[in-house]
Amino acid sequence: MVKEVARSYFTLLAIPIVLSVLAFIGTAKELLIPVIFSVLMVTLALYTGGDEPQVSVELVLSRDRVFTGDEVEVKARVRVKGGFGLLSIALPPASYRDSKDYARYAESLEVTRGNSVHVVFKGFRDLDREYVVRVKALRRGKFELGLVKYTYHHMFGLRIIEGSWDEGLRLTVLPRYRVIRRGVGRVKPSLVTPRVTPIRLGPHSTDFIEVREYAPGDPFKFINWKASARSTQGKLLSNEYEREGLRTVVFLIDVSEGMRYGLPHENPLEYSIYLILSLAKALIRYGYNIGLWTLPNTGIYVIPSSGQTQFYRLLNALLIIEGIKEPTPEGYLDPGLLRVIAETKPILILLTNIADGQSVRRLRSYLCRGDEGRCRGLGRVLIIDVTHGSITHRELLGEYMVTPCLGVTPSRARLYRALPRWTQVVAWDPLCEGVGSLVARLMPRIRWLS
């Protein structure tokens, strides 16, 4: 557009030049005014054409760590020396429009005050402007907010200069969680085990549990050679013994497409993260080991442990978890998770969205171990179904100021019956029930599974 404006300008500039030629030919003095105008324009273009602007930017964030729903101020001071023309300035988050992660920026950050794009005219004087943009963090994650882009257009279209300035600033948006201090009942593990050390695994005791298939890392002294010789499948078997230590809870969070139903910042996945942090905070206070894995496996996991440091490990892992859009092979579990299940016999808390029959088949492929249709469970599994019906209805009816509360539909109750019998299902509609009430319902079940 600027080039077309410059082309039109030079076309208009040719008119007084032609008139000046006619003035000399026809000796008309009144036609000398266009000659003076044309000379001034050409002189101005030559004077400013070789002057390249020098742009410097100072960028400051009011806070570098916020929770979802909080706002942060981005203050930018732009100084320009030299040049003559238009300068367009893009501040965060608009400066990341050309990056591959811009969709995540658009979903997670909202400009609530000010503009992140400005166009100013740079004259003969030095330019010094200050801009303030207030950004609201809608979704958890880590975001780069130090990039400022600018584009300089010479007034006569002689040159176009694009540049950027990166301050290296980063904003961390933490997911919210609720600290539940009362009303959760007696939730300490029912098994009295000596608390030797707060690590994920204690020493082996002499209490025999069962004979199972050998797993890499098992002590050789636990290999049951007689049972291995009698095995019809020729597998190596080892004895399993109770281990001293704390009771373990492993969270399994579903990251499939069904967990993204709703808004980008309000869907079953985001509510599941909110619940995991709130529930883990309570369980760590009562002396449980806490771990985390994703279904399907994304390489993000937290080895079970206890203490406040473990809570921050869990928080950092949940910061980078994203939903998977592409279909992935079902039934595959991380070998590290299988080993933890075999050694610690944890309580598995699976957070998912049982939206249809495909969701049930996918869950059965993860939870059932065995050949030819045999469903041998991984262990004690508590499934929390985070429903999306009320979330999507509020999205559709938001302009009517209606907050629906649909609860659990009969179709979901039929889907629950298709799950393995050794699983327990707890339905949760985030718009109908707060996380405090849900944790109070879950704690007795967790103690019973302990």
C-alpha cells in the first residue's frame, strides 16, 4: 500500500514538472510556483532518503509469574532517531503473530487494555513514546514476551526497513489450585506401614504377595526358578514382596482430543489439572507419595515421591501438558509406569472425559493387561469422568447470560457399565460442583482403596 501511495505521489509530482516546462516555454510567471514545489519535494526526498532510523526499545513486565485469570502489564518505551516516515510497532503478544506458536498465544493471552499494535509518524524530531498494554492470562503455560517488531516506511517509499528487538522476557502462567484444609475426613492410609524414609520405595519386607513375571531390575534372589520351570509359556517368574514406605497415588491424565471439548482455557483438561493440584496438595499433607503420567504416553511424567518439593515437580509437569490432536496408538503404557505399578501397587486415579463408546474402548485398552480378550487390571483404579456438557452449553448460551448445569446424563451412565468391574467411576461436572466438594467425596474412596 505504501508503494502505491509513493507511486501516486511521484505521478502527481510529475505534473508540476511538466507545468514548469510550459512556464519557461510560454513565459507565464504564475506557472513558476509548481517549479518551486517540485524542487522542494525532490530536495526533501534526497535529504531523508539515506537516513536510516535507529530504533531502541525498553520492555518491562510488571510480573513474571501469575496465575490463570490474573493480569500483567507490559510497558514499552520506544526511541527512534533518524528517518522520516511511518513506523509500525508490534508489542507482545501481537509481535508473535508470525511464529508457529501464535495459536497458543491467541488462546492463552487476551489484551484487556491498550493496543499491542501502533502506527506513528516519525518526523524530523527524535521520537520517544511509551506504551502500556494490559494482558490477561487465560491459560497455563510458559510464554516468551520479550519480542518487539517494527517496520519503517519512508515517506516517499524510498525504502522499507523491518527489524525486531528481543528483551528475553518470559511469563509463567501457573494453574490455579485450591488448598483444602478442612472437611475431607480421615484420609490417612489404612495400612499401617513403618515410615522409614519419605522416598517413593522402601526396602523389601518378608511379606509374600504373589508370583509375577520377571521385570528388568528385579533382584536375582527373588527369581522363582521352580515356578519358572513349570511355566507353560516359558517366562521367567519372580516373587513379589511387600515394600515398606508410604502409600502411593499415581495420577493418570488423559490428553486425547476429547479432553479439549469446550473453550481453549475452559475444558476437561484444564479442570483436570485444577483438580490434580488440589487433590495432590491434600494427599501430600496426609503422607502419600504422588506421581503423574499421561495417557497416551507423551514423555511427561513425575516419579512418585512426597513432600512439598514433589508438589512443585508436579506443578512444573502440568504446566507443559497439552492435548493431542493426532490419533496415537492405543494401549501402550510407559514401561516406567508399569514398573512403578508392579513395585508399589499404587492407587491409580485416572482423569478423563467418557464422551462416547470410543472413549470406553480406549480406556479398556490402557487398563486391561492380558491376551485374547482377557482383562487383567493394572490395579486399583478410580476413574474421574470430567464431563463437558455444561461447559459447551455455557459456550453456546453465554450471550444469554445462562449458566447451565446438566450433570450426568443417562447415556454416560450406560457407558460406565461398559468399563471393567474392578474400576470405580466418579462423575464430575465442574460447573455444578466445586473442587472442594469433589475432594470431600473422593477422600473416603481413596482411603478405602488404600
